[in-house]
Amino acid sequence: MLYKDNKRHKFSNINVFGSGELYNQIKPLLIQQHICIQNVFDDTIKDKKYDININRHLNNKEILYCVGYKNMINRYKRYKEIKNMGFSPISFISNKSIFSSESYVKNGSIINQGVIIDNFVSIGECVFVNIGSIISHHSVIQDNVFIAPGANIAGYVTVDEGSFIGINATIIDHINIGKYSLIAGGAVVIDDVPPYTMVAGNPAKVIKMLI
Ligand SMILES: CC(C)(COP(=O)(O)OP(=O)(O)OC[C@H]1O[C@@H](n2cnc3c(N)ncnc32)[C@H](O)[C@@H]1OP(=O)(O)O)[C@@H](O)C(=O)NCCC(=O)NCCS
């Protein structure tokens, strides 16, 4: 299901930005839901067809952002540039996920299969929530957060802009994850994480500062 401003929309054609692993993961879901992919753009492919700058004057401006987590700062920078070109990011919520009607998703985000979003959760722009993750009540996921498969986020957690939550990580309730932090796979986070910090282990400890 495609969403714009937290409301379901039936766009007949959409564009996609990013043709890598993430797109290959999401493409079958779009096809199953009869969503027609008009163009795929990708900075890493040197071909006019894939160049978003050349194709910026298209009539169809709806775009799904499928960029991975390798560089979270550039991920958000490119997202904002594409918006400034006049493209209009939309969100995709898999029909095999549970998304509470009491929760909210901004534009440009993707909620993959098997995800559970509990009541009163707020999901920002340009967020990716991968297979089987759970986000519990009253949690706030800020813009440009990437959540890997099977992460468990308890109630009243705040994940600040640009953070990455690794596979199978657990974050207990009322925790704040500072911006552009890295939570390693399998970490159990029981204390607030400062910005630009990598933590790992159970209980999670600071491994390194990222700036
Ligand atoms: C968080 C992460 C991205 C950081 O990677 P990185 O910056 O390359 O970190 P490094 O590999 O340099 O590791 C630094 C230290 O942390 C340790 N460490 C890394 N990941 C760890 C983990 N998940 N649990 C415990 N310790 C870990 C390393 O052993 C290393 O310790 P050392 O300095 O004693 O040798 C990576 O560790 C991780 O957990 N990735 C999860 C990937 C994932 O979720 N994939 C699915 C995406 S959809």
C-alpha cells in the first residue's frame, strides 16, 4: 500500500530511486500489489535512463526512496536533493505488516513485511523498517533512521535522525538513541546512547565515537 501524508493512495505509476539490494527486496512486493514502476533512477549507473538530473522534468513526480544504510549522512542528503528537484516522496507499507491506525508515517519511508507498528508510534521521513521488526507504543522514529531485520524497540523509545539499528537489536523502554548512532546487531540497549556513537553487546557498551 502506498501512502502520502499518512493516507492511503492508489498511484498507478511510481518512480523509484535506488536499484540496489533494497530495491530488489521491495520490488516483488510492489509487483504483487500491482504497483507499476515507471522509472528506476540510480546515481551509480552511468546511463541517461537512470540519471535523475536528466529526467527531473518528468510529469510523474511520485518517488519511492530505496537507498541502503552504508552512508546514512549521504542517504539523507540525496533524499533532500531529490525533493528539491520537485520529486514527491511517497511511503510504502507492506500489506503483510501490521501498522496501527493510531500511528503515523511521514513521506518517503518503507515498512517491510512482517513488521509490527504498535499504537501511537510516529515514523519520520526517509525511514526504512526491515522484516520482522517490532516498534512498540509511543515510540518516535525520527527522519532517516534505518532499522535492520528483527529489531525490537520497546515503548517510549526515541530514535534520533540518521541512526542505524542493527539486526536483532533490542532497545528497552524510555531510551533515547542519539542522532547518527550505530546500534550493532544483537545489542541490548539499556542506557541512552549519545549522538554519533557505536554501541554493541549485552548490555550494550560504547565501542567507538563516529566523529
Ligand atoms: C554496527 C556495525 C555496522 C558496525 O560495523 P563497523 O563500524 O565496521 O565496526 P567494526 O567491525 O570495526 O567493529 C568494531 C568493534 O566492535 C565489535 N562488534 C562489531 N559488531 C558487533 C556486534 N554486532 N556485537 C558485538 N560486537 C561487535 C567488533 O568485534 C570490533 O571489536 P574489536 O575492536 O574488539 O575488534 C556492525 O558491527 C553491525 O552490527 N552490523 C549489523 C548489520 C546488519 O544489521 N545487517 C542487516 C542490514 S538490513
